[in-house]
Amino acid sequence: MAAAAAMVWAPILEEGVFRFDASEAARAAAGPSLSFAEPRRREVVLLHEGAGAGGAGRPAVVPECEVVGDGVHRVWIKLPSGTSFYGTGEVSGPLERTGKRIFTWNTDAWGYGSGTTSLYQSHPWVLSILPDGKSLGVLADTTRRCEIDLRQESTIKFAALSAYPVITFGPFDTPAQVVASLSHAIGTVSMPSKWALGYHQCRFSYKSSERVLEVIRTFREKGIPCDVVWMDIDYMDGFRCFTFDNNRFPDPKSMVDDLHFIGCKSIWMLDPGIKKEKGYFVYESGSENDVWIKTADGSPFIGEVWPGDCVFPDFTSERIRTWWARLVRDFISNGVDGIWNDMNEPAMTTTTKTMPESNIHRGDANIGGVQNHSYYHNVYGMLMARSTYEGMMMSNPEKRPFVLTRAGFIGSQRYAATWTGDNLSNWEHLHMSLSMVLQLGLSGQPLSGPDIGGFAGNATPRLFGRWMGVGALFPFSRGHSEAGTVDHEPWSFGEECEEVCRLALLRRYRLLPHIYTLFYVSHKKGTPVAAPLFFADPQDTELRKIETSFLLGSLLVCASTLPDKGAHECAHKLPNGIWLPFDFGDSHPDLPVLYLRGGAILPVGLPIQHVGEASSEDNLSLLVALDENGKAEGILFEDAGDGYGFTQGDYLLTYYVAEVHSSVVSVKVLKTEGSRKRPNRNLNISILLGGGAMISSCGVDGEEVHCTMPSEFEVSSLVATSELDLKERLKTIRPIPDMDEPSGQEGAELSKTLTILKSGDWFLKIVPWIGGRIISMTHLPSDSQWLHSRIEIHGYEEYSGTEYRSAGCTEEYKIVRGHLEQSCVEESKVCLEGDIGGGLVLQCHISILKDNPKIFQIDSSIQARSVGPGSGGFSRLVCLRVRPTFTLLHPTEVVVAFTAINGLEQEISSDSGEVTLEGGLLPNGEWTLVDRCSGLSMVNRFDRRQVSKCLVHWGTGDLKMELWSDERPVSKETPLRICHQYEVTDTNLPNRNSFLGIV
């Protein structure tokens, strides 16, 4: 809505911004009979579109729109054929979003997959790279749930239930200009403190002050850099926010003092859920000040989270944000350096994973006023982060607040950093983490990173080391792991992995002068810190899909996310121009390869253990890569590293230039900005020659430094020698061992060989070694992922008894058809078999039908192989249970629909809890999971003669649809069998309470 944007984004229209009001155009097209939710007129602002736009005063594209019978406001923009789409904020899956569809609805998406359509943050924004390399951005100015559909070629489609303006940015000559224009409209990133750009170590949870100090002291003893340690919810007294456990954290201020003494900061979690408990000072204060979100009847809403029954502050009110900010201010007095806002989608343990949309927020008039939760849901996390940020400012206006938020909205970067949520410890999530960080940067949030090593499950040594190698170069660098997993500190996976982590983090700290400068530029101009490779040459279409390389300004990072290949063994596509490889004498098979663009100067610091160890008078190094004209340039931003003196001129921004004259390279200061005095320090110059070779010279910073270039013959010799030395050095380095087994029993993730079934409409991932479990079920035409799980829980499971986790779930299956000789085997049919004891096997045939590839079939049975004659040839009592757990992307919009054997039409919704169907109430051969939001249905057909019971269980954001056979003994002649099929169709049921209608 228009009012929401005024506060949430505070748009400042820059050149090249065209604002199109969908509500006004739709009203004109549809006539006066349609009603609009709170229609507000927005002035259409028409400014010139920037260089190359083709004429000032006219928008480059004019969106079309309609309001359909279900009240959905749709806008679509058709662009030239060959356009590539990016953006859409925090999304999993590939970097290029062409062909994808997502929904902006902040969701607690633990263990998300590549096809999950709603994650923790909402960014209704699309960046378009046109065929000629020019770029255009489009923002749907709505806080409500919004569909972003990019499945039709070169077409952007938005759909939401209320009117909203659409704002276009550009077209501009480059995508960097589009992102900068967006950032000036929604707000650029707050300048982070320098320590916040160091490495962060976290775990759920370090459960005592002694353990916290032990971890950081180990970093120091082992010479592994680290600046920050994090406290998850276990530091609290019974998960009560703003409290400390008196036994495990009896004196937090003393612990923080000890951390500060060894150069480490501390960050502490605060969730929005406040325990509903008389005598708890936060609850009492909030109740007295009437700060809680209300239900439709006006009473405080109560939802269950970690502490049990909780109430939730209504951050849409400035008065209530100030109440929270004062609590934060007082909390900071314990020595807290930063705050972590988690669970603020808001998440809770309900089927929908959040609070009812009918809840009431008493928002301020300038952001929309009193509205139900569906209006404010997507901005709740951002408003909480804003309130936390303002509380830290209250505590000490001379320090820059550090806030990390899980939930957010476009513009959140003004108040908080973010991370990519509860990812998994597997190679797929390592690969996705690069695209996710880049996608957030393209959507205006440059300060982000994943949980290095993966949050859920146990990393293997190579996976962890490889992840740290690239994660150490992300804008935000933090390792984090879930309770119940093995330790995930850098030294937890053996000596080889520890050494890789040490090298990776020392790289980061040497590059901190450059990274800090990139953040200053981003803060001032709105450009990304980490950018996709196509930013180097938007016209080169081959660069648009590259996901394992990224740019940090002029620095190119080329990584590998393949378990069996290091970055040095991969063929990396480089942009046009000069790109020179270099290292710090630290090249390693498990570290990324680094390149510097020709024409760039890269500032480099000393290898330090934490930011506080550095001094402004330390030696400064400049790496110089000359362009084809023998020139280079670069900048370095320096200030106090914290505080706001830089806004008053207390900084030094140095523009360095280099140029060759008569075989002599001269490096000097071209100009400076700011009033800060240049430190008295030595300056080391290294001229990159290619192949990792370089020549060096020394001088004093601020004075001209000269370096004589060798002859062409000498350069060729130096390059050849350097390349040979590197090759020989890599041979002598012990890479991290490739372990098939993860480091612990839990969370065995995707570290073993997968079987993939791919044919027709389906893409299935199967792990044969545990229960024959299907962990991913993707319908390709609709790009919908109906099932995604980690290996040891949920997904498609089978059991051989009526009790939960009966035999058949955890036994190792063998492949009896199909061969697993590669890391990922692709089949259209596979048969799995597992020994479940007592002479019985559980056999599972999974196939995609040749005559109808829209359907895949699972034919499962319990068979007697060697039942003794003393038993009459019959086994023990067994029951075949088929138990898929489907991920619900829109829980409130999902029903299970079927016609029962008795002829009655049935619908089971999420408020039904667990439902058992037997006898005449059984589905008559099929039942359907209907997602009215996406307009798709999953039909499950079965032979009802084989099924005696069906069970529906609604969980927290998921749904179990079980098929049970009879419980009886089996013989060789009388196996138990359930054969059933799955097919995805368009929704064909009445569209009651539909959100987006039928696809």
C-alpha cells in the first residue's frame, strides 16, 4: 500500500525512476463497480531513464494490469526476448530467476530446498538484464503477500490481493546503476563497524560462559582469526528475553570484559516472543503499557514459541518500538556489543508457522494505521530490527549498532545485517549459498552470508573447509550449527581442515581494507558489495548463469562447490579483459582462486587475529594490475572503524593511481577526501605480471613510489616459473580428506551417493541407504517442490509396523536395479530393498510411467524371504505404512479433498489437527492435496483394496498423508502391498477464499 511505503522505504526518487500506479490503471480499466482496499492515488513521477534509455520523459516500459474476479490485482511487464531475471530477494535455487515463481510471505523455512518459494524475507523486486546488457528494475510497492511469476519468457508478473503501485528503475546502461537507484529509493546499507566485518563464531548453543571463553581462547591459541562470538537462546533464563541464566551465565558483564580483553565482541539473541508469565518484568511492563498484538476480539494474542505461551510486541507503533528500544538500551549495559533478532517472521509452533492473519496491529497512521496481520506480516521483522537498532543508538550514540535479523523486507539493510536462515550441511546448500548472497545484494541488502558449514546436520571435513574457503569472502562471515550436531568450530574436522580455515580467514583479514572500502561505497552509492560475474560485462550472456564465481569490486573470486574438484581444477569463465591471478602464498586445493581485474589497485592489510590488533600505522600493501594501457586505479577508505565521525569529515578516502612510463610504474595519490590525517606508514607495491608472478617495491604512503618493469622476456620467464612453482606447491599440499561418512551419526545429509529419477514432469532425489527415503519431489512444469527434507527426518518414508519409527525406516537399503557408480545417478526407474529382520524385506519400486510421464508411481511391499517352517511359513505381524511429509508453502490455503467410499465429498483443513479415516470414510481410491494459493493440486491415487486406513496429520508448516495396509503376518505367497501414484494438476475445486486463483 502507498502509506506503507512512505515509512518502510521512505522512497527518494532518483533519476530513471518511473512510478506506475496499478490501482489507478486497474480502476480505469475495470470501471467503478469494483471496490479497492483503501485506494490511494499516487502521483506518477516521470523522470528521464538514464544513459541509453531512449528518450527522457517517457517510461521505457509501461506495465499492463487487471483486477480479476477473485479480487487479485495483477500487473505484467513484457520485455524483449532474451531478457534475464534476477533479484526477488532472499530465494533459494539458481542465481538466474528466469522461469521461477516465488511468493513474498516471510516464513520460518528450516531446511529449505532449492524449490522453496517463500523464505524468511520478502523483496517484491525484479532486476532485468536486457539482451543488449542494459538493465531495468521493477518494484511492486506492496507489503502484502505477493506472487512474483517469471515463468513466461521475458515477462514479469506480480499479483496481490490489494492495489499497489509498480515502480520501474531505468533502463540504465549497467545493472550496478539499477541497484544503486533502488538503494537510494529504499535506503542504503548502514555503515558497519569494522569489527562486524571480521569472522563470527556461533552455535545453538554455547551453554555456559566458560564454554564461550574456551572457544575464543582456542581461536587465539591456534592462530585462527575471529572477532565475534554469539549467544543463542540458551543464555537466557528459561528463554525469557532480556534475562540471563544465573547458573550458566552468572556474570555476563565479567565474561564480556574477558572477551574484550582478548579482542572479541559478543552478540546476543532477542526474539519477539515474550513469555506470558506474571512477575516477569518484560511481560508486566508490556501489559501495563498495552504493547501486545491483539486478536480480532481485542485481547492480546497468545502464541507458542520457545518459552511456551508468548505475547508479541506490536512493532508497527512508534510508541511500542520506543518501549522495546528502552529495554534494549538497558540490556546493552551488560556489555552487549550486538543483538540478534531471530524468529521474527514472526515464527511459532502452529500449522501456519505464524500468527493468524486476522490479528490486529495498531500501526501508526503514516504506515497504514490499524490493519490486520496480513498487511504487516512481511514488515514485522524489519520493524523489530529497526526498534532494536534504535535501542542500541539510545545506549551509545557514538557507536554503530550491529543488529542481525532473520526476517526482513526490502529496505531492512538500513537497520540490520541478515543471513540465509537454517540451511543444511550438504553440498547443494554450499552451492546455493553463493547465489543467495548475490541475490540479496541485487535486492539492496549487501550485508549477508550463510551459516558456514550448514546449520542443520553434520558437515564433513571437506564440505566444511570448502565452505569456509568461500564463506570467508562473503560480506558477512559467520559459522553456525544446530543443537545436537557435532562441533563445527574450524578445528573440529582434523588438521587439514583446520589449516584451510586458518588460511581462508587470514585471507579475509588481509582483504579487510578492501572489503571495508566496498561497504563505504555501498553505504554512499548503494552498489552491491558482492556482485555476480555478469556485472563485469552485462552484454556477455555466458556470464549470466555462472554461480560459483563472484566479484568483490575489482576482485574476482572463483570457487568450487564440487566435492571431487578444487577451484584450481575447474575451468572458470572469465569476463573480457585482463584478469590476473594472485595469492598471498596461500594457494590450496580447497580454497578459491583469486583474480584482480586489469586496471585495478587492491589495498591489502597485514594478517591479523582480530580487527583490534591492527593499527593505522601498519604497513599498507597495494596490489596493482595494469590494464592494456598500462594504467590502474583504486581507492581506500579509512576512519576510526566505528562511530559517526566519518559523517562529519573525520575520514580519509585515498584515490591511488598507477601508470607506466618508459618501463617504470609510478604509483601515487591522485587525490583525497576527508579531514583525517594520513598515517605515517610504509607502502609496499606489488605489480601483478600474470600466472601469480609479481614484482615489488617499497616506499612511504603519500609519496610517489616507483617500480621498474622487467623486459617482456623476463616477464615471460617469471610467469612460467611462478606457474610451475604453484603447480608443484599444490602437489605437496595435503587436501582435506574426502570422507564418505559425516563426522557424526545425526544429520547424514547429502554426503553419500544420490539416486535421481528424472523424466517427463518429475525430478526426484532418493537416498537408498536410509529407508529408501525420497527427500525431494519437484514437479518441473510448475517449478513446485512438494517435498523437501533432510535425510534423517521427514520426506517420503515407509514403515513395517503400526508404531512410529518401526523397522524399515532406518535400515540400509540396497539398490537391486540401477547402478550407483557416480556421485549422482540418474534413472527413470529404481528398485530398493531393505532387510527388516525376521526373514522379511521391504521392497520399493519407484518409477516414472513411460506411457504417462506426468505420473510417478511407488509400488511398495513387505515380502517374506526366509520365514521358518516352524511358523507355518508366516512372519510376525507387520503393517505396511507409507508416510510422505509434504512441505506446505501456504498452510492456510491448503486442504486435503476427496470423495469418500460412502460417497460424501470431504475437505480436511489445517485446523483439523490429526484425522484418521477408516471404513466408509476412506477416500475412494484417491485424495488430493490442494494448494489454492499456487493453484496446484497433488493427486495421490491408490488401490483402495490395499489400504485399510488413511491418516492426515497437520504439523508446523507440513502435512503427513499416510496410507496403512492391514496388520497381519505375511508369507512368500501373501505379501503386503501398496501401489500408489502421484500427479500434479491445476486446482479444479471451487476457489473459496482463494488468494491467487487458478494458474
